Amino acid sequence: MLATLVGCNYGGTRYELRGCINDVLAMRDTLVARFGFAPTDITVLTDDGPSSGGVVLPTGANIKRALADMVSRAAPGDVLFFHYSGHGTLVPRRHGHGHGHGVDEAIVPCDFNLITDVDFREVVDRVPQGATFTMISDSCHSGGLIDQEKEQIGPSVADDINSRSVRGRFLPYGAVVGHLSATSGVDASHHVAEHLLALFGDDASAKFHGHHQQEEQRFHDDGGVLLSGCQTDETSADVPAGEDGNGKACGAFSSAVQAVLAAAQPEAAVAVSNREVVIQARKVLAEKGFQQHPCLYCSDANADAPFLCQPLHQGN
């Protein structure tokens, strides 16, 4: 069992969030105490330096390197886990490529070197046969972050609930381009790909390199499992400290997942499934007035497999 946990608070910038590092530290504790992960098999990348145990900054290149290292260590049957809390964004299609809605999903590392749905598809494609790669993304527009993974629980009509007034983990495309153009030397009117290639070269997303060809949409029957904090067209909330009884700032979805796992007692005979985690997280968020709808993308078999493919009860 191997895990990579990434939290980006973007401290000291106008894009600052509060709860992302807390999310991954809470998940680290859960992985060890609940699922039996060895602390030495958990890699933590946070943008506050070593104070949270994150020795390496969560730049785009470092996150991709950590994921590649994790996959390279995996053997058939292994459980791999990736948790990301931070900003997300939508990238408009370039040269006619992209999904039908004309945009593609991406996460925003601390250096703004976007990691896209195509990059996560490449990670999943390298996972050994019989192993699983489970990903939680508590970020805006995170639905569909593993390209061409089958939607099991997805877009729905918004519930008739009161929307909470909290900050979303969303960076508008224009803000991403504006931030990058300040150092790329490329005019802000150009597509974000031009900025990323100028600044990061080979470390830029595979989506933006000439060798990448957009495939026709087809679903993969593989070990990829995505639990997203919201739908592609929605935002995920960053909750300030003191709200909802939380002593610390957190992501609404990350907090909901923790609540679902806490409610599913370890001694239960039946482990909570990926599908059940998402369904119950939706209920928790709706009850608290959050207008975001977590989604599940994976194969039919993995939808009903236990979350992290582990029995919740760890025998003595």
C-alpha cells in the first residue's frame, strides 16, 4: 500500500486557501490508523515546507515525479492512493481537441504547472495489472480528472438547498494565464499551453506536447478510481476554521469523506464501497448546505469494490 498526498494552500498569494494542508494531514492519519498504511509508504507534498511534513514542494514536476515513483514501486494487487487538495481549473480546448463541453480539467500545483486529465490517464495506464490507483481530488471542476474513466456517479440536477457562502477552490482560466504570463514572456492572449511550454518545457502536461493525440472518447476497464469533490461544472468549497464544528480549516469534500469513514465502523462485516463513499458524502454535503456534488469515475467492478480495496476491520 502506497500513498501520495498533496496539499496546496498558496500562502501569501491572492489565491490563498486555508484547509488544503489540513486535509492531507488528516488523510495521512486515517490511512495509517484505519487502513494500515505504513508511514514510510506515504509521501506528503505541501507548500508550507517541512512544518507539515512536506519536505518537497508540490510543483507540477514534483507531483508527477512522486506519482511516477509510486507506480514504479507497485506490484500486481497493490493499493495506490493519491489525495489532492488545492485549486482546480478548466482549460479550453486547443486545436480542436477536448471533450464535448470544450474544456478539460486540471489541478493547479503551487508553481501553476497544470496537471491535466491526460496526465492522470497516463499514470493509470502505467499501474500494474490487478493493482488499483484511487484518487481523491478536493478541487473545483474535478469531475473527469482521469481522462476516459467511466462515470458511475456524475452530473445531476442541483438539489433545492441553500448554497453556502464559502470560498471555492477554483482559479479561473484567465487568472492562470495572467499569473503565468508575468514570467513566461508570452502574451496573455495566447493559450495556456504556450506559457506552460515556455516555462516548464518537458515538464509541462503531456496534453500540450505535439506528440499527444486526443483519442476518441472510450472508457477504460482498469484500476483507476476517481472520487471527485464536485462535478466538472461545479466548485469545491474551502471551509474556514470554526465552521461546522471543525477546529481547523478544511475542504468540504475531504471533511465529508472523513465523516463517512468515521460513520462506517471498522468492525463492520461489509467494507464501505467507493460508490457508497460518494453517495454518503453527497448526503453529508447537502445536509450542511454545500451545493457541490461529488462524483465517481471507475470501472463497474471498482464502483462496488471496498474503498482502497481494504477491509475496514484490521484483524489483530
